[in-house]
Amino acid sequence: MFPNKSAVQDPAKGNAKSIEQASEDKLQGLVEENADSTDSSLRYAAYLRRVRDVARAGSRYTAYTSDVGEAFRPVVPPWVVTAAYGVSWAYLIGDVSFTTYKSSQLGPSPIEAANMSERTRLAMVAVKRSVFQAVASMALPAFTIHTAVKYAGRAFAKSQNATLRRWGPTAVGIGIVPALPYLFDHPVEQATEALFEKLEESYFKKNVLESEPKREL
């Protein structure tokens, strides 16, 4: 997956990273000790991994704050929805910044070092992560929730229950939010990876052709 800590990282993501690092350190220590799978310490490490996964998922859902706002659009003032979008965009900017920073610390691969400057490489990382987040976390979820709430509103408008008419569409929208990463993350990630692999391949080929000495006639 796309994605050490940076100043732009939000608190929820920071907590997730702390838990993740603790679990990874624990597991690495057990590997070095050649621990048996029935050892209590190894079983404890497995529980740490589960806690890490929950924390990571929680930070991921911060990106969908705007979609929660969309779900509540029929029953809240417009500024609440706008504020929800602000939270999501702040998370996305922080995520792109963190991913780029992490890549700068890891350094380039041999083929990247041979064919592109560090500035170009990091720009590519930032653009790729931005495309993924813009599509998987903003565009597709917003369209999905907005459409679901819109048509649910039409359906519930026929209800005789005033509470159901008012809150039914919001309940439908909120119910969809937990499924959003499962619906969009993997296919968008695959499409983004495929697109940027082709772009990088084209860039590398262009570099090779430009670096070849020209033959004199």
C-alpha cells in the first residue's frame, strides 16, 4: 500500500504510527529470538498487530469526514458540510506531505537514481499520492454518498413518518461510509500504480534516448 512521522501528520495518524512502530519492533525482537508461535510474548505481538490495524483504519477514515458531512447535508447548515470538507482536505495534504517526506528518507531506487533528479522523483511521489487520494478519498466517495442521499431522500419523501423523512437519507449515507475504503482503495490504487508505471517507463526511455551520443553524418 501507499502509505518518520512529520509535523504535518494529524494526531490520529500519529497515534496509529506509534502503535504500528511498537508492534513492528516487538515482532522484530521476537524473530531475532527465534520465538515459538505458542510463546505468550508472540501471542501478545499478534494482539499488537490487531490494535495497530484498528488504529490505522481509524486514521484512514479521517479522509471521509467530508462524506459524513455530505450524509448530513439535508439536516445541517451548509457551513458544517464545508467544515467537514476542510477536515478531509487537511488530512489529504498531511498524508501527501508525509508520504513524500517518507520517500525522501528512504531514498531512490537504483533505476530512479540513474534516470531522474531527486526533486523530480519526489514530485512524482507527491503527484501519485495526490491522484490516489483525490480519486479514492474525495471524488468517488463524494459522488457515491451524494447520489445515495439524493435518491434516498426521494424514496423517504413518501413516508408518513416525519422522523424517517428527515433522517432516513442521512442514515443511508452514514451506513455507506464504512464500506468506502473497501469499495475504492484497491481498484484506485491499482489504476494509479499502472498509470504511473507507464509514465515512469516513458520518462526513463526518454532519458536514455537523450543521453545517447548523436551520430555524425
